[in-house]
Amino acid sequence: MPSKQTRYHRFVLVAQASALALGLFLLFNGDRVFRPGPHDQATQFVIERGDSPRTIAQNLKSKNLIQNENLFNWIVFATRSRNQLKVGLYTSTPRASLFDILTQITSGDATLLRLTIPEGRNLKQALTLIQEAPGLIGALPDDLHEGDIFPDTYFYHYGERRTTLIATMRKLAERTLLRAWRKREDGLPLNTPHDMLVLASIVEKETSLARERRRVAGVFINRLRQNMKLESDPTVTYGITKGQYELDRPLRYSDLRRYSPWNTYRVRGLPPTPICLPGKKALEAVARPLATDELYFVADGSGGHRFAKTFEEHQRNVKRWRQWQKKNQQ
């Protein structure tokens, strides 16, 4: 068996030979390595897991990023960069040289991809977006529940695992919920952060207007304090679909009478789970609801709602809403 000293000398000789070979090559071919490339605009290319230097060179040549595949392969060999070619989606700058491109690939200077999970989508809809997002790999986890991930815009690398991105979404959901819970005002009829999450999901589905969130939250808080049923239409819809499909018709009176654990026309208090993925603003609205005496609200036909303190006032608002519906359906 060679001694440590012998192995060390061999390593030095190999390193010196490689450096000499690279030096000689650059002496005679340096112009071709460092000269501007043939492409005149920013160009994207992908390095897939398992791609060989030859495959990468062919891909670069097909996109007119390099002129000589053999030259690329030789540089990878001479610089011993084969194991440093990183998976990713890359954007090459106009006229980037062969050296620039190789440096970009070995440094992992990849282009980030973006995925947005909109507020108010349910878990199944979010998982569909994640499944269809370009560049992600691997299976989806099977232990997710409604409200477990946070709706936001996420950036990720080409070739990243779906489970990795979802873990980030789960952590952000936990942090955002606990932050809102810690900042909640005293005396809210909510026992746990999960209660806050459930109510925020209802607020998220009830209004898309920022100016109304705290007011809508205040109505539901008032109803909880008085042990009134929440009577929220989106909870009825979720009880029918379980978040698995879109209900392609208006709710009927019979739907309001049908029992499900989510139907807040039938069940007092909060549903057992969220009905969507609420955003930060909805959570903050529930943590700090607007203090009013209002117990009712109904759509006003312009995207917002009319609020009422008494049932009689609410009935008048409902009548106006139905008149608006009748007029605009003609």
C-alpha cells in the first residue's frame, strides 16, 4: 500500500499536470473561451439532474449560447468541474462567453421561479397549483389539512422538491398565525390559535375588500359572544364540497337547512376546520376586530356589504339586495 507521502506526491503531480494542461490550453485557446458568445439576447436554459457535460454542451449549442461543444467539454474536464455542474434554470446574459456560462453553472447562479398561492384558495386548489408549477419535482405530502399552508408568493429553484417548498409554506403559516394570536386583543371569544385560523378563513371568504375585513370580523365576534349562529354562506358551500370542487350554482334554501359540521346555519360556534387558506390581513382582522354593535351584513351589489345592528334593519338591507339582484338579472 502506498505511503501517505507517496499518495501526497502523486496528488501534487496530478494537480501540477492539470494546471499545466489548462495553462497550455488557455494559452492557445483562451480567445475562444473568453470571447463574447454568439447570442445577442438573454437566453434561458435548464440543467437537469443527471445531465452529463456532453448533454449540457449540446443543449447550450442548440440555443446558440456556445459555438463549440468540444471546447465546453474540454474546459469542464480540464477544470475538473464535472461534479460542480448544478441543476437549475439559468438565464444567460447577452453575449456571455463560454467561461461566463460555465462559471454561472458551477456557482449555481440560477434563476428563481415564482409561485403564488392566492388568499382564499382552499388546500386542494393550492396543491393543484404546486403540482402544476414548473420545475418542482417529487410527490406531494399526504399529511396536509385545510389551513396548514400559507397563501403567499414563493420563490424556488428549478429541481426543488415539492415537499421542501411546502415545508416552507407550513412554517410561514405557523409563524403568521402565532404572531396574530400573540397580538390579539383581550376578551375575544376564541380559545386557541386554531379558532382564530377558522374564523379568519370565514372572513377571507366573506369579503375581498380590505376596508371591510375588521368590520366583518367584528360582526362574527359579536355573534359568538351572544351565542348566535354565524350563518355564513361560505361555510355552507364548504360543507357541500369539502373543498374538493367548485359549486357551480347559487346556494339554495335547502342547502342552508342541510346538516354538516361546517354549516353555521345549523351549528353554533365555529366549524371544525378552516374553509380556505386565510391571508395575513384576515388573521389580523380577527385579532383586532372593529368594535361595533353590528350583528348582520348582506351584499350591497357593488362588491361590498351593508351592515346592521338589528334584525329589522338587516331585513330592509336584504330586501334592497334582492331588488338589486332582480334588476340586474334582467
